[in-house]
Amino acid sequence: MNRILVTGGAGFLGSHLCERLLRDGHDVLCVDNFFTGSKRNVAHLHGSPFFEVMRHDVTFPLYVEVDRIFNLACPASPVHYQFDPVQTTKTSVHGAINMLGLAKRVKARILQASTSEVYGDPEVHPQPEGYWGKVNPVGIRSCYDEGKRCAETLFFDYYRQHQLDIKVVRIFNTYGPRMHPNDGRVVSNFIVQALRGEDITIYGDGSQTRSFCYVDDLIEAKVRMMETETGFTGPVNIGNPVEFTMLELAELVLKQVGGKSKLVYRPLPSDDPRQRQPDISLAKEKLGGWEPKVALEDGLRETIAYFRKLLAEGNPA
Ligand code: NAD
Ligand code: UDP
Ligand code: UDP
């Protein structure tokens, strides 16, 4: 049994990770400031004597004793990370410094949840880990993209300078139950709109692509990454390489939900990447043959069921 700290543990990915780690027999400390996460996401875990939640903002120091740290704290959707962009950068950068300082003091292994956004609007397709990215340093997405890039830099400097046992994963678009219904991400938007019989909002002409990974596949990769041999740092891409256009996604959602929603077209937000697809060769090699197992149709079914229940309970947040 390891004592494991999950920052951002009450969020979408964090809550699934806490659940999985408890199931694997670990002692889990969830730290969250509840900016985008919620107590509801982890309410079902309180039955376990090995689960604990602490309200704390990672931009402030944290003194606890743990063996492993998963650093997930950071708003992940444009609506939330652009709400207070300075706080977003602080969360990535000060948060990383504090968690690395903690890992250094207690000699814990530490994993950073980085993002495909470090590649920006990529000129190389699909994106391998060796690609350095094309990121606008002064745009409206920069607080997130550059914050995450700086966090990666900090991880590698603590590794080189202080011999910390680090792991970095770059997560591509992930979806599933407990996504925030109002966070503006495409999967939650389309599903909530379809369930409410509202128009489906396509930004741009809908020909831009993303590859969507179901949350269970993502968590499996993260857990495997944490247990790779010392010295293997990553970064490693994790995501589902099957690529869809936003129009195809809208059609899939409408097919499953039914109803009479129409497609409406809205302007494309600035710096919106045209195309995104992970090259997961390294993950397959290093994470014991890991690859995503859940097809988009199946993952959407689970996600739609979650949102259907949430909306029926009149609980959209
Ligand atoms: P989320 O918004 O649901 O979770 C983030 C959690 O961090 C929330 O619970 C929030 O309250 C908490 N948080 C934010 N600022 C904090 C702070 N200063 N101190 C303490 N807690 C704080 O998002 P998510 O989708 O679960 O993302 C989790 C991590 O994975 C993030 O670091 C994100 O950048 C990364 N990621 C997610 C995706 C994705 O598709 N979901 C893709 C790439 C990277
Ligand atoms: N820190 C923390 N918990 C710890 C140890 C350190 O939050 O258990 C924070 C502390 O705020 C410090 C930061 O991590 O500023 C970086 O720590 P490090 O030891 O690298 O640097 P220093 O203490 O020399 O600034
Ligand atoms: N998008 C869309 N309609 C929406 C929300 C998003 O067409 O209601 C588009 C968005 O412009 C982007 C893609 O869907 O091209 C994925 O957006 P999301 O915010 O989910 O993820 P990210 O851009 O961070 O990959």
C-alpha cells in the first residue's frame, strides 16, 4: 500500500484516479480547492477508511507525508482556465514548484498531468513527444499552454538538478462521466445540448479534428506510467489516436440521444488547433502494450447516461 497524493482529485480525471487507486488498495489523499472540481465527484469514496479530502490551493505550500504524487490540479477547459488566467498560470507554475518541493523533501515519486496543448497548433501530425510545438506565448490560451510547458520544464530541472523521480504524461482530449456539464468542452456541450433538445453549436465549419480518449483508458495509462522503472521520465503521450471531425462527433451524439436538435455554426475561437492526434508508439512500448480499448460509440453511451441522470436530478453543476 502506498500513500498517494492526488492534487485536483475532486475533478473529472482526479476523481476517477482516486477511485482506481483506492480499488488497488492504496491510501489516497485528495487535495483540491474545488474551483472546477466538486465534493459530489468524490462523495461515493468516503466509505473507504483510506480516503481523505483536503481543501487546499496548490499555489500555497503543502506539508504532508506521501510516497507518490499525481499532480492534476489545474482547470482544464478554456472556459475555466480563461476565467482567471493569472491564477491558471500560478496553479501550473507555483503548483508544480510546491509539489516538486514536497516530492524532494519526502523523496516521493511525482507524476505531472501535462497536456497535448504543449504542442499548440501543431505543424507535425500526429504529434510525437519529440515535437516541440507551436504555441502562441501571448494569446488567450497561453496561460494554460505556457503554464503547462513551464511546469514540464520545472519537472525536468528538478530531475536533473535534484535527481527527483519524475514522470510526465501529455494527456490528449479525454471524456467520460463527471466531466463538468458547463465547461464548454465539445463532448459535454454536444451531449448536454442534445439532451436538452437545444441546437448543437459547431465552432467554425466543424472540419477540425480531435481524438477522444475514454477516461478509463486514460487512468489505466496513468497508473501504469507511475509504476514504470526509475529513470524513465517521459514525456509520454496518452490518448486515443482515432481522429474525428467535430461534425462526425455531433452526428454520433445525435444518433445516440435522438431528439430534434439542429446544427448551428458559430465562430471558431482564436488559436483553436485545426487537428490533433497523439502518436502513442512510446506509450505502447513503455506502458506494457497499453492502448485505448473503449470505442467512441461505447464511451459516449456511458457519458450520455451520466449526463441524462445529472440533468434529470436537476443538477447541472
Ligand atoms: P478538472 O477541471 O475537472 O479538474 C481539475 C481539478 O483541479 C479540479 O478539481 C479543480 O478544482 C482543481 N484545481 C484547480 N486549481 C487548483 C488549485 N490552485 N489548487 C488545488 N486544486 C485546484 O479537469 P480534468 O479534466 O480532470 O483535468 C485534470 C488534469 O488533467 C489537469 O491538470 C488538466 O490540465 C489535465 N488534462 C486534462 C485533459 C482532459 O481532456 N480532460 C487533457 C489534457 C490535460
Ligand atoms: N514545499 C512544500 N512542501 C514541502 C516542501 C516544500 O510545499 O514539503 C514548497 C515550498 O513552498 C518551497 C517549494 O516547495 O518554496 C520548493 O521547494 P524547494 O525545496 O525546491 O525550494 P526552496 O524551499 O529552497 O525554495
Ligand atoms: N467545439 C465546438 N463546439 C462546442 C465546443 C467546442 O465545435 O460547443 C470545438 C472547438 O472549437 C474545438 C473542438 O471542438 O475545435 C474541441 O474543443 P474542446 O474545448 O473540447 O477541446 P480543445 O480545443 O481544448 O481540444
